[in-house]
Amino acid sequence: MNNGSLYTLLSKYGSYQQRTAGENIFSYGESADKVYLIIKGLVRLFIKDKDEQEKEVARLSTEDILGELALLGLKKHSARATTYEDSTLIEFSPENFKKLIANQTILNEKIIRSLCSRIELLQRPVIEFQKLSNPSKQEELNSKNKEDTEQKEEIKSTSNFYLNGHCKYTEVAGKDFDYYLYDKTINCPICSTKIEVKEIRNSRLRLEETRDDLRPIYKDFNPDWYKIWICSKCLYTASKDDFFDLSNSRKRRIKEVFKARVQEILGTNYQPTYSEPRKLNEVFDAYYLAIESYNLIEASKEKLAYLWLKLSWLYEDVAEEKLAKEASFNAMEYLREFYFKEYHSRLSNSKNNKITLLLSFLFYKHGLKDEALPLLDTLVRNPQIKRVYKEMARDKFIEIREEKRREKE
């Protein structure tokens, strides 16, 4: 299973964590309230013997499970886990991990193997490990400088366009992409040029699940790759749902300013294109161009929030956890401003509930539990809400309350 599909499967239940080399994941006496799955890196596990001398009992790497004793209800850790190198983990609450393993039997097998392995190791009088080698600091520095130089060449003059750290990606659309699409000719609302766009055959989409952040996961196809339309002549870019939703003053603003602004950032020779099959780099460019367009015309903060949210999903799919988190944070801030400052009572009850639920989940994802709880409580008490939204709100409300209770223990 690749990193993208792994994130899609697991991020419904947990959150990605970046840990630097030498950082403790947990230590002696700390609350045992999290379970971890290692995505990348190396983690060393230590215990203390009867003389309080520390000894190493395990080395864990990709796809190993850590902290699984929390599933047995233990309150405190009797071991210390530390990263030997920069590592990526997925962190779960015990409750969410139990939900996950109820449907993923392979994780049950991993837990059993992990526990048996630990027991077997602890029964040995001496545990021997291969000596860990430290790479040359100069080699690391040279490698880093080379990578930095290559990346600067890739995104030269675009530091104010992409998130810092954005680079080029090799992914392309799946081989059956054309099964879900059809061609359509439209006139650009800015320059009247005829342009060819892709429309999605919604009847052919097969929904597999809806994540906590309301991201729909479809079988074998990602519609978000085809949600942004671009005019190749004037460079006007927007979500297909908003493409024609422009006042005359906004049309004039885009016509007078937008192309020059984009060329100032990306160069006078920049030309947005969509290949067949579509490339992920082109999709990223489209979303960033749409954000630039929406900022220019001062579009609703709700619309900007959804662009950033979908960017965060795209970054998740290529395991860019840091960028995904930053894009998700931007989505939260725009949606917060829309929800509390912009006039949104004009929205339908259903859409208002959806935005409230999404904002509460984004608050939770970024550690703002006290801001999430009132929104979730509002939804739980709302008699005019979809059953699925009410259940999601209630489950998250209970989960946060339980986490806060454990934090006080």
C-alpha cells in the first residue's frame, strides 16, 4: 500500500505526526493514551531493569505499531520510545484505533505479532542489536545543500505563490480517468475565448466513504483533480461551480490585472496546461491560480477555505504531511472568518450545518478542542440536521470530552 492510499485509509481515525531524531514519543510514567503506527523512520524502545538501568528492547520501523498497551487500558507507560532518525507516525486514540482494527484484520495480526515479539525479547537474558551508524554530518550537509539548490531551481520566483516546501510531483491521473469524464466547450466569461473543459460524469462515481473532515473518497477516481477550470488565453481560473459567478466589476478586475499578476509571479512565458492523463503538478497549479484569482476579486472566505481544504487533501495523497497541515490550517482560518464574521445565515440549513461540522473538525485537527466543542454541541442539539451529521458530531463530541477527561487525570 503506498503512502497516499495509506493516508486516505487511516487519516479518518488518526493524525500524522512528524518527530525529529532524538525526540521522545513517550517516556516513563507518562499517560498511555495514544497508539502509533510508524510510516517512516526508526524508533528505539527502552525499559529499566531492577537496578534502574535502561536497556534497549526493540527497534521499530515502517508499519510497526507502538504504544499498543494503551489498548489494554494501562494508564502509564513503563517504557521510553525515542526516534533515532526523523520519523513520520500516525497517532490514534485507543477508541479510534479499536474502530479501525474492527475493519482491518491485518492490524489485529500486527498487534499480536508485536506483543509476542516483545514478550520473546524480554525473556532473553541479553538482547543484541546491530550497531547503529551515524552518517557523516558533512555528507548530510552536502546532501541538504544539493536538495535545497535543486528545489530552489524548481520553484524559482514562486516563493509567494506556492506554500514553502512545495515541489514537483510525478503522479498522474489513473488509467481509467476518461471513463469518468466528458468534454465540454464553454466561453470564458472574461475574454469570451472558447475553451475545452472536462466535466465529471457523477453517475459513474462510486462513493466508498466520507471522512471526518467530510472528504468523500471515491473508488478509483479523485474528482478534485477536475474541479478547476482555466482559460489559457487570459489565465482566468476558478472552481467550475464559480466559473461564471462574477459581477461586472469583478470581471473587469480580472481582465485588467490577473494575467499580468500571474506572469509577474510565474514568468512571462508561463502557460497553464492540462495534459491527458492529467498531471498532479498541473492540478496543484490550478488550485493555486484559483486562490490567486479569488484573492484578487475578494471572493467569499468560504470559497477560499474550500480551495485550501482540497489542496490539503492533494498534499495528503502524496504524503506531504507538513504541507497538508499548513493548507488545512489555512482552510480553518478562512472558514472561521466566514463563520463568525461574514453573513452566512443566507445559507440553507443543510449547508450551514455542514460548514459548522467541518469547522469543528478542523478546530479539533489543529488542537483547538475548546473551540470545537460548542459547535459540536450546537449540532447535536439541532433537530433540523441530517442524521449522519448528527452522529458524526455526537461521536466527535464524546471523543473530545473523553480526551479532555484523560488529560486531567
